[in-house]
Amino acid sequence: MESLWKTRKTVTAIALILLFLHGVASNGFVSHYAAHPGMRYSNVSSETAEPTLGVCGIKCVMQTPPCYAFNYRESDGSCQLVINGRSGLVEANGFKSYVQRLCLTEHPDIANARASFDGWSGEYPAPAGGKVSFRCEAANGFSDGSFLHVATCSSVSPDTWCSSFQEDAVHCEQSQVSRATARIQTDHKYPECRLTEKGREYIGRANKTESGKECLRWDSQPNGKPDDFFPNVTYDGHFTNLDAWSHKNYCRNPSGKERPWCFVSHQMGVQWEYCDIPMCTDTSKTLTYAGFSL
């Protein structure tokens, strides 16, 4: 036990030296801060076993380019690096999450509102101070009487969006122009539409829900194996081609819900939402696509 303690102490000392050297070489030390208690980042790029939190942090900082966040679980030394610019959140499962002072999680949104970006391009990660402005073009503005709402990536609390509204509490009705545009008949051809109400055959590329949230990848199994999946069928077996990986983060209906859906990140953890997949209007061509005869 004493030997293990000495080993960890030595590793920690080496880690601190490496951190110092890296800070000098880069002319500015990249700091990561504890964030999202009880949650961890889901968009993990790699996972290794590291002896201490400090070594995991160094592994993140020494990436080229440096990773934006990491998860660390002290019980077994699991170190998960997040190199992608955007990530959702899932249940912690013993991990603690650490992130630079920026925003990896998606900004709060208001359906039907027109969004513009100030201080960043809209590509994640959002820098601290980056803003999203929402304008409602309906005659009376938003449901709370405002015509403008703003969400800002906090400069104080890492990966936190500070907004002038509570998501799902403020609404924007479609303007008359938007409603008129929506009524224009368009042809929907398979596979970018569904042939049946439930749409189990849908294999298009839509990857956002009705509320505008981006879908999580199926192969990450963000919520494990859902309760409505068949118990005697593997997770991958619920998808065409018998693999979840090839379906990326596209809307699908592997479990037979009412229509295509996907998992999304939410403040309360991973949830699922329906996608707005239109019914096909052009079924004049008959072909076989990914095992489905049309």
C-alpha cells in the first residue's frame, strides 16, 4: 500500500513538472475546470487508464490541437478525452468532467426564431462571451412580449449558457410569410422521407429533432439499450445492416415508436425526441434500397 502511495506521489510530481514545461512552451497554460456535477461528456474521442487526475489533464493538454474537455474516474483511472468541438452530456457513472472556459454544449434555442451570432461563427466550441441573438418575426414578437432574446457563453462558469429566457417557456409563432412558405407543396422522394406512418424504413440524413436539437450518435449508446428494444435482439440488430455505426446520428425508428426519433442531450440528461420526417409524395419509382422493397 505504501509502495502504491509513493508511486502515485512520484507520478503526480512528474505531472506537475510537465504541466509547467508545457505552459512555458505554449506561452500560456491551458486550464480545465470542473463542470456539470453528476454528468459527463458523451462525445468521447479516446479512453485510456491514467494513474491520476493530473496525468489525465496533461494527456488532454498535450494533444495537438489540445482537447477541449475530459472525463476522469478516480476509481479505475479511466481518462476520456473530448477533442470534438461539440458534446452532449450523459449520466456521470462515476466520472467527473473538466472543460476549458468555453461552451461545448449546445446553446438554448427557441423554435421558429431567427438566430444570429455575435463574437463567434456558430461553429462549436463557442468561445467565452460568444452570443446568440434570437428575433421573432411574428407580429407580437415572443410569447413574453419581447422581440429579442440573447444567450451568452459564460466567461465565469465554464460551459454554461446564460440566457434571457427559459428554454421551453418562451415561444415564437410562425410569421404569416413562414406559414405561407410551409404550405407550398414540395416533392419528397425516398429515402429522404418515410413511406409509412412509423417510418421504420426511413434511412435519410435528417439529424435534428422537431425542436431543433441535434441527435446523438446511435453507436455511442448514450442511454444504453432502451427499454422498448427487443430483449432477445442485440442493440445493433435493431438497425438496418445490423450495425448502429453506419446510421451515425440520423433520425431512425429502431424500436417501433410512433415515428422516427433520436436521442438528444438535455439539462436533465439524455432524452429522446421525435424528428419531423415528411411522408413521401413521389412514390412513382420502385426500387430496392438497403433491403426495403419500394
